[in-house]
Amino acid sequence: METILVTGGCGYIGSHTCVCLVKNGYNVVILDSLINSFDNSFLKIKNVLLKEKISNKGRISFIKGDVRDEAFLERLFSEQKKNNKRITRVIHFAGLKCIYESIKYPLKYWEVNVQGTITLLKVMKKHNCFSIIFSSSATVYKPNSTKLLNEEDILKPSSPYGKTKLAIEDFLKDLYESDKKNWRIASLRYFNPVGSHFSGLIGENPKGESSNLFPAILKVLKNYQKNLLVFGNDWPTKDGTCIRDFIHVLDLAEAHIATLNFLFSNKPQYLTLNIGTGKGRSILQVINQFNNLEKGILKYNFVQKRIGDHPIIVADNKLALKLLDWEPKRTLKDMCEDTINNVKSK
Ligand code: NAD
């Protein structure tokens, strides 16, 4: 059985992906500093596996640490090898992700995201581990409201966060070019992951700031905030609110399994893929879906537009559909229903 290192595996997307990995027969080592997740995150992952009746005995472990800590990574890779559980591949989620925070603290974002990735890759190379899936983002694109964004479109991130993602993609490409016989690398550009595991046991639960829609919705569902603030109602869209490509986090997690399979069964390469549904949904459509599920559950009011927002950002996901044995299966209703389940199970 292969052992996969999952950095940031206690976080939102990481925790769902770890469940899928174990389910698909991989051994998993989670490395997380818990800067944006909690002490009980690992326990919750194990509880989901238990609930799904998936044996996890000795197959998933957690170690607290920072991807910027080279000596720590070095020890981790060596220990795993010594115990006959050599790390053969890495899925790299660890990083900071709030666009607005990154404008205030660019130093922190460049250091954690870029420096962390360089340190990780340095240790991987030293230990002959040449395969990585990197969490990139739709924020690397120059937004274009007139078409679906494909992998060849213009790259022009506007925030320090997006710039760190693009810098890491460039670095990974350079690395591949330097040793084309060995590196198998995929940068997955996620669009808007939302929802949670159907058990309600794990879900989005950021410690820090978030500029995304669903964390804001969660605050209202948990009664921390009365109304959801909707930024603008006169955008050039059918109902005046912004349109985004929301993808269920379990569909996104499954895209990682499909990418592991693709990288394994094809020649070494550097691959960039959009991971979205290809369908745009407006903010009002999402709100209405919540209120259809439970009348009046999501109150909202309109406020001024945010600087830097764009009316429409939707993925062209054709390349992922073509290359991977994968397609997003869950509906907007599933995304909202699972979000409600997650709140109720707390
Ligand atoms: P998250 O914050 O829930 O998870 C990230 C995890 O990484 C957290 O558990 C955090 O504690 C850990 N971490 C952060 N810095 C670390 C460090 N230096 N060393 C070790 N662990 C560290 O975020 P998420 O939503 O699960 O996102 C995962 C990845 O996907 C991130 O790289 C993010 O930029 C990217 N991404 C997320 C979205 C989104 O909307 N959620 C969209 C596009 C891309």
C-alpha cells in the first residue's frame, strides 16, 4: 500500500481528501500546523471513516508540524522510510488562503505559501519522492466575465494570495523542466469548493478570516451573524448578483484521487487542470436554494460591492473531464443540504 503525505490534511479540503484516500486504499500521513484547523480535526476524520465503516487501523496518522521546517520534514521522511512506509507522493494543501488578509500581510503569505512549498520540494527531492499535487486556485486567472476560463487563458492574479499560487505553479514547472524523467506534478486550479461530507462530521471551519461565501453563510446558519451580506445587486448578471462556479468538496476530493491515478499511469509530466463544475450559479440562486430547503434559514441584505470583485468567474473543466476518470456529480442542492447538516451536527 502506498503512503501519501497530505500537508494541510486537517483543513477543509484536506480532511475530505484524506477520507477519500483511505477509502481508495492509500495510507495517509497528515502533516498540519493547525494554524487554521483544530486539535480535534484528526479525530473527526477518523470518526468519518468509522461512520463509513472503512478500516483505518494503522492507515492514517497525524503529525503536527510546519512545512517551512526543513529539519522536521527531513525527520518525517526518514522515519517513514525506516518504518517501511516510505512517502511516495504528496498532496500539498498547506498554506494560507484569505485574499483580503493577503493584501494586509503579503510577507506572511509569500513566506508560508512559497517558502513552505520550496522547503517541501527540497526534502521530497532528497528522498526521491517525485510526485506532487498542488492546490492552486482560480485566482491565478485574469477574470473574464464573457467566457468560461480555460487553462490557456491569461494569468494575472490581483491579490498577493493569487500571486503566490502563480509563483508556485511557475516554480513547479521549472522543477519539472529540470528533470523531466522523474517529476510527476499536477497543479489543480480549484474554483469554489463548498459543502461538506454527508455525515456532517467534517466541514469548513476556519479559525481565521475568510473572504468566501460559504464561511459567511455558515456564520448566519450558526447564528453568529443575523444576515448574510451580499456585495452588490447591480452586477451585469441575470439577477444582479455575482456568479461563481461552486463545486462540492467531495467532488473536489475525488478529483485528487483521479489525478493521482492519472499521474501514476502516464509518463512524467507537469499538468495544470481547472477543477470546477463548468456551471455558474449566482449568489441569489445559492441563497434561494438554502431557503427552499428550509424556509427563512438564510436572511440576507445587500451592501456595496467589494473592491476587486468580478461579476462572473466560471471554469471550463473540459480538460479535467477529458484526462481524468472523473466528473463532478453533486448538485447545488447537495452542497447546501450538506452545509446545513454540518451545522446541525455540531
Ligand atoms: P484550510 O485553511 O482549511 O486548510 C489548510 C490547512 O493547512 C489548515 O489545516 C492549516 O492549519 C494548514 N497549514 C497552513 N499553513 C501551514 C504550514 N505552514 N504548515 C503546515 N500546515 C499549514 O484551507 P482549504 O480551504 O482546505 O484549502 C486548502 C488549499 O487549497 C490551500 O492551499 C488553498 O489556498 C487552496 N484553495 C482553497 C480554496 C477554497 O476556496 N477553500 C480555493 C482554491 C484553492
